Amino acid sequence: MLNINPIKFVSINNIQNRNPQKQIGLKSDTFVRSSNNVSFKGSESANNNSFIKWAQETDFIKTQLPDILTNPDCKLGSGFSHSAYIIPGNEDYILRTSNMKAQRNYDFENAKIKDTEDKNLNVNIGQEVANIELETDDGFPIRIEVLKKQTGKPIGVPPSQAIYIEETGKLREGEIPYEAIERKEQYASTIHKTAQLPVSAYEKLIDDIKAAEKAGYHFDHLNSNNLLLDEEQGSINLIDMDKNKVPANLGNVLYALTNINYFSTFASQYDSYPMGNEEIGKAIEDTMEITDKFIQAMKNKGEKFNREECSYEFFNFISSMPFSFYCKTTDDRAKWQFLSEQGVA
């Protein structure tokens, strides 16, 4: 058991969530642009798109899609504005669409399907590969995204902006408070399980992020739920990467992996659900273990933190209590010296 010395808690400001649609267990928008808008039948481009080819062979839109959209057993989950659905008989893809108004009728006969698969992307980041457009009786068509299926459960707790309505401060429908015991348990459980993964899982995560970067994708670190922990496969999987040429920042990845933005809430003694010293100490130990394995993976891959390009969030990680324990100092300059001596800065 780790003994906790009286180091002052660092105040970590709420992060700015760039997409308030992100919810626990539900992927947020990943947009991949394409101009190949083709009707469902007779599409030549389907030869290069495995989902479209499968959909044609099974007559998916007419025989399965109507039931999927109305069968509650097919719904994976719902967020603030989107819902995700499984595709029975197909383990490679899922569907996602905006939460639809009731009493809308859809024209499945004249559906259009668009190939949006990015052929330059050779890793699975839960990206869109196609979308289906259905006309409706109210004149406003709906767009159904076909996403590559990812495995695993979200790491940590989403940012507060995904839980509260920013204009009013009220909880979004169906949400529980940011500091609720269920969220604290989710945080503690997932970072503990992440800490148990081998260094090779962290190496693969770095490889996937770098491969996605080469194809023009950027990891959104502000929501730890964009990382999925697959215990069975022993891996950390990516979702919701934006099409953006911003270089990969491994400091931001470590920030998200540890869900460090939630640590001060988890360890607070001033809310309705204070945690004990044993639980707080365990969270610190797990954060240190994740940090150590990620740094070892960086060494193995020849990667370094670039201090000149570090984000505000990563500097918050540097100043955090768990990282202070890891480096055995509260001096941020000494921490950077420690990282330098480790060969990653």
C-alpha cells in the first residue's frame, strides 16, 4: 500500500470539450469526406468497399436495416444526440445515426449509399467507411454512418462538458453527476485494468496513433473515452480520431490514458462521495504504473516528449500528484530533468 504524504492537490481546470456529443460508451463523430455518391444498386465502387459489397449481397437495406432501427436489442447505446446499433450477422461494422424524431417514415426502397472509406488509413480507429441516406416523409433525409467496429470499454470518465449543459449547468438527460460514486468507480476500475496491460499494448497504441497520423488523423485527447480497453485482447483501441494534420502528441495520449483530469475529483474530500486513502493511494499507484509502461514503450519505439510543443493538458499532467509521486519531486523543472534522464525528453 502506498503511503500518501501531504502533498498539496493541484487544481486541474475543466477541459474544453470540443464535441459535447461525446458520452460514455458511444463514439463521437468521425467525418471522412468523399465525393463518390452512388445509389445502392449497381455500384461499381462497391468492389473496393467490403461493407457495400456485403450489403449488396445480403440486400441489407431492405431486409435488415428497418428492423435494426426499431429493435431495442440492436441498440448499443445512446448519447446526447446519436445512437449506435449492432449489425446482426456482421461483426466488422456498426451503425450510428442522430437520435431520430418519432413517427418518421423512411424510404428504404430508394436508399443511397456512399463509399467514404479512406483507403490511405491502414489501422482501425473506428472510422466511417460508408454512409446510407434515407428519404423521409417530412422531407428531411437521415444519414446513417457505417463505422468500423472497435472492441473494448471506454477508459475513464468523460469531461464535464459532456455531462452538463454548458449554458445552464444542468445535467443532460440520463446523466449522473460528474462526482457520482458510479463515475469514481468507473475511473478507478478502468485505470487499474489499463495499468495491468503489458508494455506491448502501449507500444501498439503508439504505433496505431503514428500510423493514423500519417494518414492525416489526430487523436482527441480531451475525452479519455476515446480510448477503449479490450481486456480479452490485451489492447487499447482508438476511436473518434479527427481528420486533422496536427502532429501526434504523445504527452496528450498519456494525459488521456491516465484520465488525469478526473483525479482531483476522484480524490476530493469535499463532495458527497469522498474516497478513502486506500482508494486514492491505489489510483496513484495505477497512474504511476500506466506512466511507467507508457514511458518504457516510448523508449522502445524511440519516441520523446517535445517540451516546446506540450499542451496545456500535458502540463497539468506534469503538475499532478501522481506524477509528482512518480518523479519523487514536486518541482516541475526537476520532473522534466527526470524525463530527460529517462531518454524521453
